[in-house]
Amino acid sequence: MNKSKLNLTSRLLNKRQKRFLKLLLLTFLGLLLSILFWNVTVKLPINSTKPVDGILVLGGSVTREIYAAQLRHQLPEIPIIISQGSEDPCIFLIFQRYQAPLQRVWLENCANSTFENFFFSVPLLRRLRVHKVKLITSDSHLPRAKWMAQIHLGVQGIALQVVTVPEIGIPGNQESPLKTLLDVTRSLIWSAFTPLLQPPCFQVKALDQINMAAWYQQGFKCERQARIPHRR
């Protein structure tokens, strides 16, 4: 085979590869748009009429964890995810103090921002087959947290109910227009891919599996608002 025939064969293969890649990309985009359309226009309205079957607590204030422990008595069976909250033993003792069941409570410790609260927690909610989430946050965390939740949860077809708890002092989440704009923008960008992607978090613990004896040996200190006496 001469050089001209080799070049022709190479060009034909490149054309076929490009066509295949275009077809693959169009198939992916078509599947993604179909899932988004179904989740937002069909699943979301249906799930909005259903009762709450999951709770997501955004870290940043111990009062949110206290509220979740108190709420546990009203909703003892549904799963609770606390995303990057207080130290594990402090949350354990808060639930114990309010005599709240420890089962089906998960501590997600991967997140380092509000965006990552949803980035890592939404896949957990999907695996738990949650249809409607009660989001626990603070007034000082709005409207950013609510807008981000509507984006991250809405594209999954998961309905949202927001509850804000009163704060004493200054919680960890402070808002600014720039911060809100940046977080909402990257949430919108991520929402284009999230229906097909579930980023894993390898720092998820069940609350009822926390080893308190080890924590007492290691030592820890809880926030004053938790009203937990320190053990010496």
C-alpha cells in the first residue's frame, strides 16, 4: 500500500472516529436532558405533594443540631443527614440529651462549604430514596442556602421544605452578594451533570456507631450552646 492510500485510510478513520464521538456526545446530552426534564417537570411536582421523608441539617450552628434532635421525636423513622456539623461526640450527646433515637442518623464530614454540603449530601439522599427533604438552616444563611437547595435537589426531582431556627450569637454562615452569586452560579453549572453523577464521600458515619469511649480518651470540647458538661 502506497503512502497516498495510507493517508486516505487514515483520514477515513479519523472521520469515523469524529462521527462516533459526536454521536456519543449527542446521546449523552440527550439522556441528560431527558432525565432533567423528567425530574423537574414530573417527579418534582409529584414529590412536592408527599410528606417529608428525609432531613438535611447544614453545619455551621449547633442550634440546628439541637433542633434536629428535638424534631426526631416527631419524625422518628426518617433518615437525618448532618452535613459537616459539630464534632461527632457532641452531636451524639445532643441527641442523647434530648432522648432522640440515634438510628438512621448519618454524619457527613466531607463538606467544607455550603456548596459541598449539597454536593456530598444529595447523593446520600438519592441512595436513601428520599422524595422530600426538610432542610434545617438559619435565617442568616438565607437566601443562598435555599436557592442552592432548590437547584441541587430540584434537578433530582427531590422536593424541598426549608426550616430556619433562631440563633443566639453569630453562626458560622455569613452571607454576602458575591458569595451568593458565586455559589448559585456553580450550583447551576453542576446541576447540568449531577443527574448522572454521584460524588462519593468516604467520611460518612452512623451516629449510633460513634465510639464514645475512644472520644473520651482522646478528649473533645463542645460548643457552650450545646449545654453539655465537659468530662474530665
